Amino acid sequence: MSARINTILILGATRGIGEGLARRFHSLGKTVIATGRSQDEDKLAQLSKELPGLQYRVWDLTDLANLHNHVKGILTDFPKLDTVFINAGIQNHYLLFEQAPNNDEVVQEITTNLTAPNLVAQSFAPHLLNLAQSGVKTHLFLTSSSLAYFPISFYPTYCATKAGIAAFAKIMRMQLAHTGCKNLNIVEVVPPYIDTALNAHHRAQTDALQGGPDKATPPMPLNEYIESFFSALEQTEADGSLKKEIGVGFGAQGVDVWRGAFEKLYEALGLSI
């Protein structure tokens, strides 16, 4: 529940879901640190003026060489950071057998959506665990997608990377169980198709592949998603911890189907996912 969150780092907070989360957490009185790429610095500065007290850092997640320096700097400035929300992502549309994708574009998508989130999560994990072991409730949110559970042909690399995030979140949770720490929650965030800039540049193409705008699946309005996310955030597990997944719409359906099929198999192996 949101009351357990005090200081939150939101990676990828200059537009779409990330910006919506930053605004809402700020409105709840949380200390919010927002990040964005160097080309988004003006937007970050604008947010900090509009939302007094909001802190920001310029951080390009694809710059892996400086990742640990960014982590160290944030933890130095915010030693009581209790929540990290990894939300950055890009989405490209291409048809493998008709238009071979540019290799650099594919690598950038994998780096942004999977490699960097993996390294960021690992880098903050010791801090969050140590704080949790001292008695503070801590949280790591990893944003996957409904397309992690229902991959579609439009976004080959995006679907694969988000499936990787979904798997990584479960693996982190399984490894966390071995520490015996109950105060650190690892939460997979599973959004549906939302009306954001993520897919705006190729929406016409994906609509066309579905038979045109009149037949295509409509995106959920961003404000509706943010409302649904925060409503789901208040729903807890039986022990009072945050839910393992926060899915909305089609994302919630994907999670339910996956757990209905695999959770008992993991339990039979003595694994908590």
C-alpha cells in the first residue's frame, strides 16, 4: 500500500506512465526522485517547478558504463530511499521477413528494456535488502507488460524483453525468499495497452495490421490506468505485503492465467514466486 512508501525513485518519469506515477506519488506527499535522459532535462526541470520538492536526475539507462555511478550518487543523496520503480522502455514495430530491423535499433531496445533494468535492479538490491533487514519496508517495482504474457507479432523485440522482465522479477523474488527477509517487496507491474507516446509513432501501422482504426484494440486512457494502478496498489497479500504483481486490464488477465497454470508447479518444488 502507498502508505508504506516514503522516498521513491522513478526511472523514466518524463512522459507516459512514469510521469503519471511521479505526479501521483508527489500528490501523496512522497519524496519523489524522477529520472530522464539528457534530451529530457528541460522536461525534468519543468516537473520540478510544477511539483515543488520533486527531485530529478539526468540518467540515460543505456549508458551502462556510468550506471553504478548514478546508483551511488542517488544513494549518497537519499540514504533512506525505500522504493525503486523501474519504468523506462521503448517499443519498435517491424516485420522480420519484410523489413529487416536495424541492428543498432534492436540492441538499443534490448538494452533499454531488459539489460539496463536488470542491472539497475541488481545495483539497488543490496541497499533495499539492508534497509529492509533493519525493519524498514522497502519495494522494487519492475514494469513488464501484458505483452510479456501475450506476445504479438507487431513488436518482436519489445515482447521478448518484457517477457524477460517478467521472468527476472519472479527469479529475484525466489532468491529473496532465501534471505528470509519479509520487508522487501518485489512487484511486477503489468500494464495493458495504454495511450502514451510509447507506441504513438507506429500506431497507424499496428492499427492497419488489425484491419484499421475501427477494428483495432483501443488503448486505455493514461489517467484511467493511473487510477486503476493506485487502486490495485492498496490491495495487499494475506500477510499485509504488496501484491506480487499489479496488473490492470489485459495485464491482470495475463498474470491470472500464468499463476493459474504454473503457481502450483512452483509450490510443489518448494519455490515461492
